[in-house]
Amino acid sequence: MTANSKQRPINLSLVFSNFMKVEIWSDIICPFCYIGKRRFEHALSLFPQADKVQIEWKSFQLDPESTTNTSQNYAQVLAEKKNMPLLQVREMFANVAEMGRDEGLRLDFDKAIVANSLQAHRFTYLAKAHGKQNEAEELLFKAHFTDGKNIDDTEVLAQLGEKIGIGATAVRKMLASEAYISDVQRDQYEAYQIGVRGVPFFVFNNKYAISGAQESRVFLSAL
């Protein structure tokens, strides 16, 4: 695999600081984002200056208009949407699940619930306000792909809020409001502005970018 590089206007405060900022556009319902997260983390574990890397997750909805449907699984929905044989779709998912296993992940597409990811992205912003964004991303991916939880359900997100120390009440209150909707939309707009059409998408120090769930060695080289 090769990395796709794009240039963005240089933020001088980053150039002359002693840390590196990595922005990651991602969607909770994207299995490659989960795989890409793990591969990037592996690269980071091998990077001597990992303590100087600051990670910021950015929201990206692959299908903003999608409707949560707890009665169907991903294979059924994709087969209908793409007019593909169900067996072919299941074979595709089996290959992706194998990629996940190679990274120590269990991706169960039969259990994963088809869900709109807006509420989950809003949850990550609340977590960010408490310094828990990375923990929130990890729990959301696991809840969706491994545990078969509905990430569009308020009580599911409230339980995750308890796990990372935000508290269920704070999560329920946030979801009952309009909080962070504009932040999610801004992330999506910014992604389109810099040419992002798929995720995961990694931007290093506001200048260089890597598209896709690349191998860990590619991320390490970029770092």
C-alpha cells in the first residue's frame, strides 16, 4: 500500500512547538477505521517520541441520511443497496473480519446493528470536553462491531459514558439538546474542503495526510 499525501496551509504554531498533532477523520460504523486505529496505535507504540503526539478525532459520516434499523444486519442492507448476492457480501465481510483478527480485533458483522452515527459522534465531542475522546472512540468501535450494541441508542451511550467517567446523566442531558451537532457538521465540511471522500483519513501537523487503514509501517514512517 502507498500513502496519499496532500498539503494544507502550514500552522506555524505547530511547526515551532515540541509536539505533533494528528487529526483522524473517522466514522464509528466503518470497520476500516477501527482497523486503521489499531494499526496507527501499533506504529505509535514503536515511535520514540510518542509522548509528544497529540491525537484529535474528527467526525465523518459515511451515510448521514441513513436510518437506524435494528431488524437488519449489515450484510442484508449492503446486499439490497448494491444489488449484490448476499453470499458475496458475506464473503467480503469475512475478509474484513480476518483483517481485523490480524490486528487483535473481533469484528462481528452478524451482530453489528445498522445505525446512524450522529449521536455517537456527538458523544465523542462530549468525551473530548472531558479529556476522554480516545477512550470514547475505542469503546464505541467495540460496542458497535464486537458487542452488537446500538450506538444510536441514548441508554447505550449513557452506559459508555459511565465507563469512561463522564457519567450517564451528562450523556443523556447532552443528547437531549442540540449540543455538538454543529461540531460534527463542521468536521464533515472541513473534510470535504480538503478532499476527504473516505475514511479513515490521517492528517499530520496540518500538512501531510495518509488515506485509509494503511499498514503500521506506513504510519511509523509518516511519524
